[in-house]
Amino acid sequence: MQLENPSAGTSVTPYPTKIVIADSLPDSAAGLLRQMGWKVDARARRSREELLHDLKDADGLIVRSNTQVDAELLASAPQLKIIARAGTGVENIDVRAASAR
């Protein structure tokens, strides 16, 4: 899928292409991302091992407060380019490890 940018006279491929939603979000959130042509893996309450596996080819990660984003998780996601925190605070995200990427 390509998005047109008429003001610039160009089109761009939307990025990231695979998003993992690790915590509970309304179905409409995943639906919006899918409408943009992105592959969305939205499953709350998966095991840590499942999450580490699912992140191997993920470009983006959306979490709330339940998922701990630490160095181990980041190491399992070599393609990860963005982490979005739905809600407030980043106590569950190792910002230093994420920034080092």
C-alpha cells in the first residue's frame, strides 16, 4: 500500500509494516492500523516467550503498562524501530536500552 502526499508530489510506503500490540487495546485501534495496510498482531496476555518470538520480525510495538520492555525483549526484536506506549508513563520501558538502538 502506498500513501499519496499530493503537496510533495510523491508517494511513500507506510512504515512500520508489522505491528505487535502486546497489551489490551480496543479492537478499533488494531482496525485502524490494518486499514492503513499494516500487518497487526494484537494478542494480549501472551506469554513472555511468545512475545519474544512474535517480535522477531516486528517493526513496531505497542504496549500499555503490563508489558516490560527491557534489554532482553529489545534483543529479540532486531527490526524494531518504534515503541508506542498507550497511556501515561514509561516505567515499564527501559528507555536507555531502547535509545541505544
